[in-house]
Amino acid sequence: MKRVFRGILYILLAAVLMMTFLPKGAYAATNVRLIVNDYEVVGLASPPIMLQNRVMVPARAVFEEQLGGTVAWNSQDRQVAVFYGDDVLVMTINETRAWLNGTRVEIDTPPIILNNHTLIPLRVAEILGFDVSWNRSERAAIIQSPPDKSEPYAPAHTPEPTPYPTSDFAQDPESDFYPYPTGTPFPTPYPTGMPFPTPYPTATPHPTPVPDAEPAATPRPSGSARDVSSAPILPAPNPGTTITSILTPRETNADAYVIIASSAITDVNHFMLPDNRLVVDIYNATTSVTGPIRAMGPVYEARVGQFSRTPNVTRVVFELEGAVEYSVALSYDRDRLTVAFEANSISQITTDSSSSRDTFVVRGDFQPSVRVSSSGYPRYLTIYLDNASMDVFGRDMPGGAFASRFVVGQNGGAGYIRIYIQDHWPAVSLTHGDNLVSIALHRGLSGVRYDPQTRQLRLSRDVVSMDVNQIRYRENYLAGRYTFTLPTGTTDVGLGTLNVSDGYIRSIDVQQDEYGNTRIVFSTSRVMTFILTETSDYYIITAHLPQEIFPFIVVIDPGHGGRDPGAVQHGIREADLVLTISHMVMEYLNENPNIRAYMTRHTDVTTANSWRAAFANQMADLYVSIHANAVNNRPTVNGIETWYANHSREEALGMSSRRLARNIQGRMIYATGANDRGIRSNPNFVVLRDTHMPAALVEVGFLTNRDEAARLSSATHQRRLARAIYEGIVATFEAYQPPR
């Protein structure tokens, strides 16, 4: 008997040792699947495991990144807290005692730490209102968000999303990605010591940092990184902006990241957490960039997400290898934020002068961050270069148009160029390159006036004479940039910027291109359209909202893109396929003189679904999102379907999303002969739920079906689909007069 008991004891001891010491991912052999809001979650750094017949999941990866809560970790008391809506659940490692909103509750399985990750029982989600179930045959733990939440949160896409079919058809609900959502302040007092960090409080200008729930996966060097930024970033009353891209050290060729915004940034706050995490919060900013960022140099890991929606705050987090020096600097025009982990060595300054301008070209290891100070007026102006070491010497500039000489110097962590002015104080323009910035001194604008009441820019014929038929026009409405290029040698209006910020126009820049032509660039906060007219005294450029000009406006939304390729099957990326079809639809729409069409993306870029809906809400009368379907392990499923979400507001519009979906679906089936899967309603698709006009989401076929994938790769088939979508839109407009 003792021998049998000893054998059982050895087996139990071995099991405990395996649970304690197996490397990361060792429990994948249990094949526990995790289905969140109808999508299978794969690729977790710490996969779900079975412990005491309970599914254990990584806290932050599931409850924060997949379900939209906020997770906090208290290392002193070994507690983990999950914030969701108005609720907060506090659990202690290896204890079944927990607190829900300050009231003690019991959980049947305690949280544990495994492989440096905090795992909590999935069943505790039921305490927060989630629906949790177990599919024995599939070995799948299934969790659904509460239906009564005002902002249901759908999971972030994995590189190849794996839909979990809950009926005989597949679902493809694109979702917003909120890695750092606004939480509810942690209620106090609590039964144990140190209070938890408080998520972003809307009443204060800067949030208190929220650390990750899991302990660091790899031990980090002790000590705190040191801020060597040469100047604070001061707030400015700019309209909201969008973070459009983040350049990594591979693009900047240095240990520096450059965060690029579509327009001027209002304010920035940065702070270090004790475990060498640098947090950079960008205020009044949304982001079209989500998820992880390539980590290089001293950066161990980097990520970006929407930290808060009220107010809008984009958060970028850099996890550092150790106590490195860093700096955070905002560019002169406030649309580029440089986070550098080494000083920029300024190796060259070249100068050039003509009768009308002086130019200084400053080159460094990476693009210099520039601030312009006029504190020396009228004797000199100063160009400050943040986080820079000046490896060049000052010298005189003989006989420039504005500068008599300049001096290079160093002031702590910032370099500077002091430019002494002769007789006339200049305007300053900056042009950025890969590792340089060009600083031009020139005279200010003359004969240029903007009237915000009429939204008109007037160019006086006293200073400019030209043939308006030779003016070239280019619009980039996704970036809010509209450019008029005037004929060579016809303008004498000078160079400079008019800061407008009237809710429509942010600024108007008068520039000179590489051929000497004058360019007038409108930067806008909304989608606009421009009309050029002339009188005996002025050339007039008037900015209009599209709905003031065009009878019908439609937004075409190619689904997915960038970091989210959608379904990838049989050599076809969904993001590429639907972009091609969308361009074809746009060709047909643009041939119709009564319709003005816009797209949410023109290239393979990452675009948040909340942004897509907000973009359409500016001006669209109809919205059509184009996708391709996929369903795993069911290769025979095929056909076309169209989704819609009815809203009460459609009664006032006089047109329903259901009718739009039916118009498009019927014509696609007629044009292609594909299997008709009908029209279907889903009120939780972000781009259908949050749009304010009749909207439809088209699934043009199943990429997981080999025959249908082959047809979808045919240009002829794509053209038929595009024509059918166009005809469905036209049929809807024939029965629908949009309210203006």
C-alpha cells in the first residue's frame, strides 16, 4: 500500500513540476480552443490551459485586448483587477477570495502565474456579465460580450482570422481595436494594501499610467530610463488629428521612432513606469495604426492603440531593455513626434541664397526635430534642434537676402542655429527629408486673404496674373490635402502659412515646388470640394462641403488592409481582392455626373473601422463595404451574401439599409450566377452599426472554396461584381432623395 501511495505521490509531484517549469506554450498540447464573440483567438503568447477542469486564460491578452476591458496588476499584493463597464473585479493569486465592486465573492478556481503570465479562470467573466460556455466536442471555450453594453467590443483580427461558425453560414465582422480603453476609477478603500493604478480620468488633463497585468516575460535590467528631452512640449489649441503611421528605426536609420499625424498635434504627455516602459500619450488624436510596432535597438517591445475615446487619446508604449536615455520632441509644424534613444549627430549644414530667400539644409543621423524661436526679434531668430549634438562649426553667411551670418552652438541636449537678420524680418518655412530639414527664410504673404464666413481664398490680381486654365488641381481627401499648382513665374504672393482652424480649413500653405511653381495647399479637417472662379479684381478659390454641390454621395469601403489582410486563401488576400473590385466600382460611379464617390482607402493601408464609419458620416448618402468570405474546414460553402443593420433613423431618411442590400444582392446574383445566400441582418458590425445612412456590407464569395476563389481571381468576374454593385447603388438613388 505504501508503495502504491508513493507511486501516486511521484506522479502528482511530476505533474506539479511540469506545470511549474514547462516553457512558454507547453500547454498547447491540451488543444483548448478559445472563441471570443464568434472568432477563434489564436497566436496568444500564453495559450489557454485546463486546470481543475477550468479553462485558464491570460488576463491582459483576453480581457483587455479581446474583450475591451482594462486590466491592472498590483505586484505588492499579487492582485489582478479587471475593469469592465461600471464593474471592477479584484482577484488575488492562488486565492479564491475576490471582490466585485468592493463586495466579497468566491470563485471556484484561483488565478495563477504560469511562465511569467497571469492566468485567470475564464468563468469569472460571468461575474462581469459575459456569457461563457463549453463545447465538449470541439474542446472550445466560448465567450460572448454582454448584449446590453452600449459599446460592444469585438476581438482584434489575427493575421488570418478564423471564424467560428455558429450556424450554416460564416461571419466576417470587422472590429475596432482598442488596446487601451477608458476604464472606471478603481473603487477605494480595498481590503489589501497598495491601491491599484487608476485608468484615464476624464476630469484631469493627463492620465495616470496603467501597468500591464502580467509580470514581465523576461527579467529586465533594474533602474529607470532617463529623459534628456531638451524642451517641454507645450499644448496648442489645434483641432483633432489622426496618427497615420509610425516610422521605426529601420525607416529612420537610427534609434528613433517618428510618429506621423495627419495634422497638428494638440498636446503630448510622456512618462516612465518603474519597469522601464516609456508611455507616450497624444491628446485629441485618434489612430489608424494599431497593434504591435517593430521593435529595434534598445526597444524590447512597442505597441500603439486608442487609449481613450472621451477625450481622444492615442497611446504609444515602448518597453526598454534598460536604463537608456531617451527624448521626445514635437516638430515645428507639430505633425511629427520623434521619440529618440540616442542623440542626433548633426554632421552638415549647407546654405544657399538668392535675391528672395535664404536656405539652410541641416543633415543628421536621422531627421532633425526643429523648433523656431523669435525671441531675439528683431536682431536674430533661433532654430533649436532637439536631442542633437552639433558636430559642425558656425561660419558667416555673406550677403544673404535676410541673414547676415549664423552661429552654431550647443545648449544642453539641444543644438541651435542662431541666424542674425539684416533689415527685414523674414517668414520661415520648413521642408522635411529622410535625414534632413530644409529651413527657408523668405518674405511673407501679400495679396492673399481668406474669409471664413464665405470659405473663400482671394488672390489679388494686383500681385498675380495668370490663365486659370493652366492651374493644376490635385486632391488627397483621405489626408485632408488639396493642392492648386499655379503656372510658373506668374505669382508674386510670397511664401507662408495662413492658420485658419474654422472647423473646415486648418491651414493654407503657399509653397514653391521643385520646378519653381507656386502651390497653394489647403489642409482640411473635413472632406471638402473646391471651385475656382475669377472676377476683375480677384482669383477666388471657394471651399464647399460635398453635399452642398453634389446630388448624390456614396462611400465605397474596401474592407481590411495593411496589418489586417482579412482572409488569405488559395494565394488570394481578401484586402487586395476587395480593393481591386472597389476601384472598378469607383470607375463606374465617377462616370455618373450625378454621383460623387469616395473611398476609405486607395492602397493597402491599415484603417480603423470606427474611422471608416466616421469618414462616411461626414457626407455620405449611401455606404457600401466590400468583403470576401471564408469559413474554415468547410470548403464546399460558397455564394454571395449582403449584410445590413436597420436603424430607427432610416425612417426619417426615406430609405432602408435592407432595401440597399436587396438592390445590390439581386444584381450581383443576376450578373454572376453565383449561389444566392440572401441578405442578412447584423446590428453589431461596426461599419453598419455606426454609420448614419443606409449601409450594406457585401460578401462577394468564399475564398475557402477553391472554385469560387478561382472565379474571384478573374478580372472578368471582378468586373461583373463591380458593375452589379454600381447598378444596385444607382437603383437605390433612383428611389431615394437624400435629405439636405
